[in-house]
Amino acid sequence: MSLLLDKRELKKAAKELTLSKLNDVLQTLQLVLAERQGELEAINEIERFAREKGFTLEQLGYKQIQDVVPTENNAAIYDTKRPVKPKFKTLNKSSQYFYVEDGKLHLLRTHTMKKGLQARGIEVVPANKVDKKLAKDIDALLAEATEQAVCNYNSKVAVWNAWAAVNGGEILEPR
């Protein structure tokens, strides 16, 4: 019986301890919040006074932020870092790898993907080792991949050309 009482008392003590700690934390946070609110009111008062005297926010040390959101078309203009110059990589049928999943032929996109597929027990084969009945899908898969590669290349060329126009670089032709 005394063991049960000790257990109950310990639980009560633990609850009281955590509640008292939480109350202390809440009081501290409220004090900090009140302090920050006072600082904010003082800053607003100083700004108002400075504007009345004719000072600008830049003269007071504030930096104005442009309200322009970079998009795909103007991202390179606002980003002073030089983008990577795009290079178009042609897809050669003989150098591509394929795999069969759920009875359909798929083009291997990356070599990282190859390791993952092999770990799952899916065989990855070069174009010349694809089954005859699935070989007819190779050209369609390569055409789709080439179309996607051209689209990706053209979007990178747009970003590159925007940067090149501002910084005097070589203007590239989209495909």
C-alpha cells in the first residue's frame, strides 16, 4: 500500500513540477514580449519623428527591398550569379539503357536509378539486348526523352540569355 501511495505522490509531484516550470516559462515569455513591444513602439516613434524632420528611411540606415518577385523570365536579372552555360546532349540509341517494369519498356534516366532498380531485382539492359517484342517501343521512348531534353535545354537557354544580355555574354540559340 505504501508503494502505491509513493507512486501517486511522485506522479503529483511530477505534474506540479512541470506546471510550475511551464508557468515560469510563460511569465518569462510574456515579459520578453512586453519588452519587445516597448522597443517596437520606441522605434516607430523615432521613425515618425525622423520623417517629420525630413529624413528618409535610407538615411536612417534602413534598406528598401524591391517588391519584385523573380520569375523564370527575369530570375537571371535579379540573380547576379552566373548561371551554368547549357549544353545540349544528344541521345544515342546505342548508348541508352532500358528496363522492363509491369510488362512495359522504360528508358533509364540516370545511373543512380540503375542501382536502385538492380537492388529491386529489375534487370537493366542496353538497347541491343532488349527483347524483340519490346524493341518497337525504343524509338518512341527516345523521341519522348529527346523532346523533354529540348524543352529543358530551351528553358536553361532562356535563363542564360537573360543573364548574358545584362552581363555581355554569348547569346545562345534555342533548339
